Amino acid sequence: MAVQRKLGRETAHRNLMLRNLVTSLIKSGRIETTEAKAKEARRLADKMITLAKRGDLHAKRQALAFMTDETVVKNMFDEIAPKYAERNGGYTRIMKLGPRKGDAAEMVIIELV
């Protein structure tokens, strides 16, 4: 069982924040965030794309239960999943940008490969 980072937030806030991050990542293809958030979002984004690759009704309902936007789920199942049909995992890439000016948090760009 993998240990989840707490990210300095209570459980409900953390879960919703990660759901929003994954939804935004799949919607736009690329987002800028802190390294710790990106590493957690990567785990969940890969799981959502794997669900989309499965493509059955149960997988779609599971994705709808997690994602915050129905149109993003439809796009993921119809357009993104076929792109990754031959790929076994590793659907995201994290590129470091350097420290943030205000608090020196390590900033990264996470994007779909």
C-alpha cells in the first residue's frame, strides 16, 4: 500500500485539490504546480488514463466519480485513451522549473506525454 503525501491539508481538502489538479491536467494537457502536488497528481492521473484505456461502462462511472468535469471525462475516453493504447503506464512527465520566489517551493510543470 502506497503512502499518500499529506501536503499540509486536511483529508477532504487534499482529496478535492488533487481531483481538481488531475481534472485540470487532463483538460489542458499541462499545468504548473509544486513538485509534491505534481507527484501526487501523477499517481492519480495515470490511474484515470488507465481507466479510460479500459473503456467499459464501469470504468467510465469510476472516472466520473473522481473527476470534477463530465466533459473532461468524455474527452479522456474518446480522444486521450486511444493515444495511449500501446503505452503501458508513464503517461505524464514532470519538468523542474526551480524555486518559487515567495517561499522557495520547488516548482514544476506536469504534462501529458
